[in-house]
Amino acid sequence: MRELVGQCSVCGKDIFCADGFLEGVIREDKQLECLTCSEGRSETGLRLETDTF
């Protein structure tokens, strides 16, 4: 099952939850970001909420 969760706050791409897995990340400021944009942020050294797990 695939359900629309929201849109990427950077590029506007739709982000889905597929079989219980979020196809993106939630930033520290609680904004959704797609995996493509989040990979770019992590390469620049900016901290993502997922880094704390």
C-alpha cells in the first residue's frame, strides 16, 4: 500500500509512505524532505533528524 504523506519542502516532489516506510525524511524543523534532497543536505554536513537515531 502506498499513501501520500506530503510534499518535499525543497523541491515540491510528492512523498509517500509505502508499506509503513516513509520515502523521505523529517527535518529537525519538522518539514518533510524527499530522499534526493536530503542526500544533498547530508553531504553538506547539515544535520538531519534521522542522524540522531
